[in-house]
Amino acid sequence: MNQKIAIITGASRGLGKNAAQHLAAQGVAIIGTYHSNTVEADALASAIEAKGGQAAMLQLDVGNSASFASFVDQLKDVLFSKFNTQQVDYLVNNAGIGLGASIAETTEEQFDQLMRIHLKGPFFLTQKLLPLIADGGRIVNISSGLTRFSFPDYAAYAMMKGGVEVMTRYMAKEFGARGIAVNALAPGAIETDFRGGAVRDNAQINEHIASATALGRVGLPDDVGGAIAALLSDGSRWINAQRIEVSGGIFI
């Protein structure tokens, strides 16, 4: 059996890094992207390879769709030189930013930045990568629990993630002829550095979220990275066109 290869955007930190670690532990080769922190990116690749896995990291600004063609050329070179193949099996559209403001205070610049990174980026990056995704492959688009419940200051962010969920269903419909399954995974509040690490570091926020969650705690990166890896495992191959919330049962 040929080794599976996953592309994970925003893999040098946070949930993308955790997903890369979980998938690598399942024997999946990782091609991660990073925005600017070469040190973190190289450290992840080295850690994966130290455990016997395969990994490569490529720079990519998901908010700059004009760069996608050159990124695909780089990707093709890495696939051929390091992995001796021309295809990937999985794509995880994970890269994002945590930018919050009330509707009254959101600027057009903020709105456009969120749109480029969270919606336009995944749409056109997936379009460019389609020829490289193997028939029978799978795509996971990262959404958010905020498309189901509402918190102040997240309107524009959640709107983009709502678009990701609609995009997911259309991708599943259009790519189904090639056997490619597409799902949206929606994390709840997770202890990461998202928006300055507020959920992780602010005890009051952490306690409030834990009290509203059926399982009684705030989510950890391992909860989401493990879920992404599970969704890309062989046992999940018949799951398609779904929004899967990974939140421990918050606000139910």
C-alpha cells in the first residue's frame, strides 16, 4: 500500500500542528504550510521525522490567492523529489486568524482580510490543488462552532465560516464523481493561542465555557487534532458533506 500524504495549511502551530502530529502518528506523510515562522515549521518537520515519519513544510499566505500557482509548482517539486509521487490524498484547509470586532466597529479592511483567508483562500487553493488530489481522496475544511452559536465580536469571522460550510457541501457534490469526500469540522472553544490565548489563559472565560459544555471542560488541541485524524482514517470514508462539531457538547 502506498503511503498517504496530507497537505495541511497553517500546520506550524495550533490545531494544524496538532493535526499534523496525529496524522503522522497514523503513518500519513505531512506537507504542511506556514505563513512566516520558519523556525516553528522546521521544528515540526524535524519532530515528525525524528519519530520515523515524513514531513515537509512550505511557505504559503492563504490570504494571497495570486501566490497559489507558484505554490502548486513548489508542491509538485516536493512531491516528486521527496515523496516520489505526483499526488496527495488529503487536504486540510486549516489556516486562519482570530480577528474579532463588533458589527458596529468592524472595518472593511478587517472584513476583507477575514474573507481572503477563511473563504476565498480555501476556495481557490482547493481549485488549484484539485488536479493533484487522488481520486478517492478526502478534504476537511475547518469551520467553527460559532456558525451554530453566537458570541459578540465574531460576526464577520462566523460569516466566513458559514460560507465554508456551504462551500463544503458544494465541493462534496462536485467532487463526488472522483470519489473525493469533503467534510467541515467545526471546533468549539479550544485552549490555543487563538485571539491571544483568551480561552486558554483567562480563567473566567475558561470556566464559563467549561460550565456550558456537557463534558465539563474546555477543548484541548488533541481533541481536534485527533478528530481530524479520525475523519481521515479508513473507517470514516463514507462520511461526506457533513458539518461535524468537535466541542464536547457546548450549548446543547
